[in-house]
Amino acid sequence: MEDSKNAAPSPRDRDEDRLIPGWNIAADTQIVALGAVVVFLILAGTYLWPRIFGSDSPDELNLSGLNASAVTEELSGNSTIIPSTVTTVTEPTQSTGDTEPDLSPSVAAAVSTFDGVSGSANGTVAILAGFVGTTAESQQAETAAAAVAGVTSVDNRLVVLEESVRQSAEGANVGEATVVMDGTNATLRGMVSNELEAQTAVLAAGAVDGITPPVTNELRILQPEVDQAVSALGIVTDGEFVVESDDSTSPVGRIATLTGKVSSEEAKAAAEAAAAAVPGVTAVTNLLEVVGPTDVEVTTDLNELFDLNPIQFRSGSDVILDESLPTLDQAVAILTGASGEIQLEVQGYTDTSGGTEANLRLSERRAAAVRQYLVEGGVSDASLTSKGFGETTEFGPELADNRRVRFALL
């Protein structure tokens, strides 16, 4: 019995006395070793974790309340290890300074005087968007935004309209196109060939994104100017004068086309010269038809000829003096150049000397003599008649003033 008490403990008995069975160290030594491990872990968590993983590691432990010797004593007493306090501490977020003010209202107010411009801000950067008329306005708006307190830079996204409008006008054949901008309102100036081109140019300018309608039309239109220049000559009948553009040339050509009727080649050339003299016209297409003078012009020309060189007769006779034959030949030339449909009356007048009846018959014979000469010279017999009106004083106070032959258009 005593031998059994003094006998060495079995391995099973020795394992039951140890904290960690199978660890071939005495229980007291195990306690000390475990305490050392716990202390190491505490120190490692306190000093090494932030250095390795940074200050943002999750759920940092505040272990400052633990005492290493107390832990060792607890372990040596073979008691259960319970840390006195474990506190999770969340580091306060570091402030980056005061919150930046919203500058958008101030920027918007600063550019509110510019039509079509909106202002806002992103932090300290002012942002300008919208439309302005000119580059100068864009710069002015940018300067106004930059002057807002707190703005450090300006992001200028403004669209300048002036150049876009000018290009649209040139695309519609506007020559020497200029654009006057008042904010987003446009005034179009330059030269076009006709009214249709003017309307097209105004529509094109108004279609530019950002333009406030309507576009003011101050374009110079060539066609009315050509019409006025040629019509003022009074030599074209049934006239029509058109100006069109030739966009195959640079700058765009302006071609005036003339149609109608004139009495002579001289008149045709005069009409062409008048059209070509209009500033901006680059060429003239002359389609005028020479049809001879009008009946009114023929009648006027004959009377002016006979007023300048009155037809002379032998006294009391219907015999034409030789000195008047050249005048009659000129009358033949005028009449043969007239239209075939002209109808004229050759009228004879005498002075008041002699009897009334005798003067009437004499005036009739003299008118008939002139008509006969003209017909024999080549004038159509059907185009002329004659009539005597007797004595008169309507052409002047002298007797010779009233011995006349004149023409009247029927």
C-alpha cells in the first residue's frame, strides 16, 4: 500500500495536472510561458499593428488599461485570463477646413446682364454657358465672372454667334457680308442679287442656334437698282431686268439680264451701259430686241425735224422748194425705220394772208405734196394720210411761223 503511494505518477496523471496536456512542461512553467505570449500579443497589437496596417485598421483595441504584471500574476494563479477592459475607439475624421461656399448664385448674378449667358460654379471654378454675339462680349462675361469673390478660374464655354451668322449668310450668296450683334440679336448687312436671296439669307441667319429672332435685314438688293437705272432712260418698252448670282466665281458674280424692246442699237447699248454701271453688277446679258422707235418717238422726231427746218413752198403754190428736199429725205429715213403699223396724218397749215377758203385748199395741197414725196421715197402708202387745216396763228406771231407741215399720230 505504501509502495503504491510512493510509486511514480502515470503519464495520464501528469497530463491532467497540466494546462496544455501533451506539452512536456510543468504546469507552472506553462503558466509563465502563456503569460509571456499574452504580453507579446498585447504589445504587438499596440505598437506593431498601426505600423504595418496603418491607422485605419478595423476595431483597434485600447489596451492601455492592462497591466503586464497583473496578467502574469493571474496566470501564475492558474486563473482564467479576462482583460480588465477592451474598448473600441474610432478615430475622429480629420477636418479639411470649413465647407466651401456655393458661388453659383454670385456668378449667375455677375453675368445676368448678358443675354443668353448662364453662370454657375463648381467649387471655386466659375462656369459660363450659353451664347454671346461677339468675342468681345465673351471676354466681358468672363471678366465679370472672374471678379466674383472666391472664384479662382473661369471655364468659358460660351458660343460666339457672330462668325456662325456670317458664314450662314455667305452660304446664301451674300457678298461682303457683315453681321452686327446686339447680344443674341443679329443685323445682317451685305449685298445680294434679288429679293429671294435676301429672304434666304435672313432665314439662314435666323436658323443659327442661339440667335434671337427676328434677324434685321439691311441687305442691299441689286435688282431694284438695275431696274431703276435702265428704266430711267425711258428707251425700253416691255422691259424686265433680272439680277442673279453666279456662285461659280469667287467672289460671287452678279449678272444682270435685260429683256424688252428698244428702237435702235444705240438704245440697246445705252441700256446695257446703265445696268453695268450699277455698283456690284459684274456682267450684263443683253437680250433687248431692237424693233425700231415707238410710234410716239417717230412722231416726235418728225415734228422736231420740221420745226427745225420748215418745209418751204413756192409762194401761193404746193411746189416744194429744193432747199427742203434734204429735210424730207431725213423724214423718209425716220419713217422707214418705224414699225409697219404706224398711222400718221400729214397736216398742212398756212398764214393768215389771203382768203380763208383759199388758204384751206392751199394747206390741203401742200400736205398732200409732202405725203406724196414721202411715199415715193419708200414710206408705206397705207401708213400716211394728209389733211389741210387752213390759216392759223398758233405757231408764232410771224406769218412765216405759221406756214407749217406737221405730223399727228392716229
